[in-house]
Amino acid sequence: MQMITVLGATGSIGISTLDVIARHPDKYAVFALSAHTQINKLAEQCQQFNPKFAVVSDAVLADQLQAKLRACGCATEAIYGVDALCQVSSDAAVDTVMAAIVGAAGLVPTLAAVHAGKKILLANKEALVMAGGLFMQAVADSGSMLLPIDSEHNAIFQCLPTDYGTSSGADRGVEKLLLSASGGPFRGMSLEQMHSVTPDQACAHPNWSMGRKISVDSASLMNKGLELIEACWLFAVPEQSIEVVVHPQSIIHSLVQYADGSVLAQLGNPDMRTPIAHALAWPQRIESGVAHLDLFEIARLDFEKPDMRAFPCLAIARAAAQAGGDAATILNAANEVAVQAFLDQRIGFTQIAAVVKETLNRQAVSEPESLEAVQESDNQARLYSSAYITRLEK
Ligand code: NDP
Ligand code: MG
């Protein structure tokens, strides 16, 4: 029996994870679930999965949740705060942690799981983008198993040889990683046409149903930029070895090109339960609830190059990957602030790129030696981008 903590249980990935877990009560049990503020949804999940702990973000919410749990006779204990998230991620009873909190808030609890040597199912790409060097060093030091949930990275993981990167210099003939991108809801539109798009339009992804932050990132292609940086860390490759391929059907989730001309791809219907089930059961395979792929119904697969003029975020992220140091930390923080401002209708969609670019131009890149240094550059970038947004509003 694998004992699992699901961080971000009430989100899109959290709900899909619990759906897969519920299909295999003989294999998986839930140790803890977490949410930020959605206590009603969390209480329902506690009733169904009966975890030892449920974690929320503050004391008042924890009291309210505890009252709800008692009223329905559920024995789960409600606790709160970052220390509680770290505790349920590192407890000796836990085997696996699904890291599915959105944004930088996921970093500290995910790192706690890494330090404790847990098996990590990583959906929270921002944690890796923000602190890649420290994160991967912690994984190496603790011997924790890191499995990618992001569909593209999970696909690449599946297409790489199982001993890839394990012995020194063993590249096994891997030449290039081809990162799939759907192109998002604004594919084919010009920069000018995107000036007036609304948050709801940005969140209406053609193929995937996701949380609002990643939906906006997918629309601006910043998601692909973050994924490029994520892939550099996960697979220890330079950004030049990664090419973004726009593939509107989202059936091929990514590909690996080899020296002999072979290209291996992973295909499947666009449903996150496939990568979640893959990582949960790895190296076994389990049923995920996802419908089997019908190639005859799909009939065709299309590919195109990304429009770099219409989607400047991709080039900005690539430049940050090239710059190294804490450039990706700054990029991620400024993007989180800008996306929230766009969702709050304080700035326009195309101003997201401007905010991120301006913040990167203003903040000198340094090599963060500690988690505190990462948090300091994250903080500075948030302060600068927030002030810049206030100026844009005037
Ligand atoms: P959602 O917004 O749907 O869910 C986010 C989860 O994190 C919720 O449980 C939310 O709680 C919790 N949360 C939000 N803010 C905080 C905070 N400050 N502290 C603690 N918990 C918090 O996001 P998604 O599920 O879409 O995405 C989660 C992560 O997975 C992201 O990093 C995303 O990039 C990545 N990912 C998602 C994919 C998808 O298909 N959705 C695909 C690939 C990667 P509450 O509900 O109470 O607000
Ligand atoms: Mg992805």
C-alpha cells in the first residue's frame, strides 16, 4: 500500500489524482490532503478518502474545517500553515507526495518532501523553475525519486531510455527533446488581436481543463517557457537541445530525437490522469480512467513552429534559461504577479510579457547559494513587478 500526501488536492491536478487513487483502493491510501481556502471541497474529499490530516492556509479556516469534519463524523485532523504542509510532506508514514500546489507557494513543502527522500510526483513546475539548482541538488543528496507529472515531461520521461543519465556521460544517443505545445486558445492570432482578450477567453483552453494561472500561461506560451526551463533541470540538457513544436491536437505529448534518426513519441488523449497514473504506478502501469486513443477518429496530426512575434514570453523564458543564475526565479515571480494582475483585470493580456521583461531588465542576475537567496530574489521581483503594474495602471 502506497501512502500518499496530495498537496493542492482541491485543484485540477489534485482532483484528477484523487480520481486515479479512488480506482485503486488496494494500492493507494491517502495520508494528507491540502487546500488553500476551499474548505467545503476539502471536507468532501476528507469524507471520501479519510486522511489523517487536512491542511489549509490559516487558523480560522482550519477551525471551520475541523467543525465541518466533526459534524460529518470524519476523524481527519485539520491543521494549517507552511509548517503543517512540510510536516505532512515529510512524515515517516508517507511514501509519495503529489506536489500540485500552484506557483511559488509549493516550493517549501515540495522541498520538505525531497529532503525526506519521498517519491515526488511533480506537477508544481514553478517550484523547479524558481529553484532548479537547489531543488535538483536536494534530489541528488536525498536520493528521492522525482517523477514528472507535466504531460510533456512525463512523455519525455517515457521516451528516454530507463538508464538515461544514470552513469556518467550516458546520453544514450539522445540528440534533442521536442516539447509539444498546443498553441493555446490564441494560436493564429496576432499580437495586436490579443490586446483586448479577457481572462475568461484566456482560460478557455481548447484541449485541457486546468487551473486559471496555468491556463493564462498556456495562452501566453509562458507555460511553454516555464516547461522549457523545467525540462533543462529534469533531464540535465541545455536549452539549445530543446525545440518547441506546436501541435494543436495535443495527442503527441512530446518527443525524443535520437542520433540514429529515430524519434520516439508518447501519445494519448489529453487527460492528466494518464501522466498521474503513470507516475503513481511507475514502473508498473495501472488503469487511469482515460479513454483509449482512437487514431481513426483523430485522423490527422498537425505541427507548426511557434509564432515568436505574437508570443514573446517564449523567447523571454529561453533567454532566462540561457542567463542562468536566478533569472528564472525573477521570470517566474514577475509572471505570477503579472498573471494575477491580468486575472484581476488590472493589466491587459499582452502586458504580461512587458511586466516580465521589464522586471528581468531591472533586476541583476546572481547565483543563489541558498533557499533564502532564492526567496529574496523572488521577493524583489514581486515588489518590482507590482510597482511597475501600478505605474502601468496610471
Ligand atoms: P489549480 O489552481 O486548479 O489548483 C491549485 C491548488 O493549490 C488548489 O488546491 C489550491 O487550493 C492550492 N493553492 C493555491 N494557492 C495556494 C497557496 N498559496 N498555498 C497553498 N495551497 C495553494 O491549479 P492546477 O491544478 O491547474 O495546477 C497545479 C500545478 O500543476 C501548477 O503548478 C500547474 O502549473 C501544474 N500543472 C497543471 C496542469 C493541469 O492540467 N491543471 C498540467 C501540468 C502542470 P484552493 O483550491 O483552496 O485554492
Ligand atoms: Mg504541460
